[in-house]
Amino acid sequence: MNGIIGGYKRKQLLCFMGGPKGKKSWALMHVAKPALLHGLNVLHISHEMTDEEVQRRYDRMFGALVKEKEPQEVTVEIRNEQGVTEKIQRTYNTVYDTKAVARAREAMQSFGGRLVIKKYPMGGCSMSEIYRLLDHLEDFEGFVPDILLNDYVDIMKGQDGQETRHKLNDLYMAHKGLADDRSILVVTASQVRREAIRRPILTLKDFAEDIRKAANVDLAIAVCQTDAQIKVDRARLYVVASRGGGMDRYSAIHMNLDIGQFCMWSRADWELEPKKENEEQEDEM
């Protein structure tokens, strides 16, 4: 994906698009993981998941831990030196193992980055509250984020009595202003129209509620999965909008959320769906 978009940058507003339960939150956290591994600070704001649920996901990502209360045998795909993909089974520890979690957190913290998680009631957080939180963290905790993840803007509090589409336009403009003002990368997520769910490719027209979102973001990436791809844990990260160019291109990914891994590897020429006899393959562009 970096070869397509040239990497993420400060002062950008990035939005991941997808349907309900469409891996958008995992995509946001996958931006945070490499940032933390490079010693950057991340502020993660949640409006749906509890702070405990968010923390548990990070622990699973960094420790390759399962969500069940006992260790589990998980099937993983390994690409060998000859480029051949093999399926093997391994036993992975559980996120309820406090020692395994401590090791995962210690490994993450050893790179110098800090992660702060803040949970707000759905519809209870305004833009002024986000600015207040940023000021509080800087003044009293010495924490200045390099990346702000807001999961997600669409369910924030707007002006009383304001029409939904105008509220969303104002909030997205305010988040772009926040990215510029604080010189940070701001990342959020957006639902897509019902008709767009499970499509192999999404477009600007698929933003839910208000098309003006597309004009306010610097970069929009859709997490696209067909029904067939869901069965084999594959997806397409499709660049829907980009101020810097590189639109209408994608990176194929494999994920294994059983152990909290959103992106196992990335290859544009990798098969997104299993081959079927006597059936034409999906055009991989």
C-alpha cells in the first residue's frame, strides 16, 4: 500500500470506508500498530467499543493472541521461500493470559511510542471536547499524539437540530482543520451505502449520508470484501480518493483476526479468491 499512496503523512485526514462489521476498526488499528513500532504516539478515541475492548484488540495484535479464554489451535497461511503458500496449524496463547499480555505490551513500549485510549458515550463527544482532551493530555500528562484515531466521526455530537448531512460535513471539515492545526495524522472511518456492501470495489459515490466527505478527506481507502473473500480471510484495500494521486488502485491483503492480525502480507498480484473450475477469474486490474 505504501508504494501506491506514498505512505501516510502529518496534516492528512484519512478515512477508511466499509460496511457494518466491515473491518474498519481493525484497519484503523493497523495504522496505529506500525506507528507504535516506530516510536510514535497514538491517541485512540472510541465511541462504540469500550476502552477494555480496544485495549484487548491491541494486546491481540501485538501478542498474536486469541480472544478465547483458553489457548487455541489456529490455521495460518505461511509463504515459503519459493513463494508457495502453505497452511499450517499452530497453538496460540490467549489474551486472558496476563503474562502473555504483559510481554506483548512490554515489546510494544520498548520502541518508545505511547498509546492512549479514550472512550466516549456514543453521540456524546464534540469537537470542542477533542480539543479539550488534547490540551489536557499535553499539559498534565506530557502526551502529544502523532496520530489521532477517531472511531468514528459519523457518530459524534453535532450542533443541536442540525441536519445529519450538514453535521457530518462540519465534523469532517473540523477534523481536517485539526490535522492541519496540530500537524498530526487524523484517521477515521465511514459507513458505505447499503447497496455497496460486499462489492469488490467501492467509489466516491458509496460514502454514506453525504458525498462531501470525499471532498474533505485527503485520503479514502475502502476495505472491500466479497462474500467469497470473507470465507478465505482476504480483502482488497482500494484507494477511493487521494489528493496526492494514485487513485483507483488497490493492494490485496490476507488477514487472520483469530490472532488479531489485520494484514498478514500485501501483494497486488495475489489471488483474492480461490479459483473455481470453468469460471473466469475476477479481473484483477
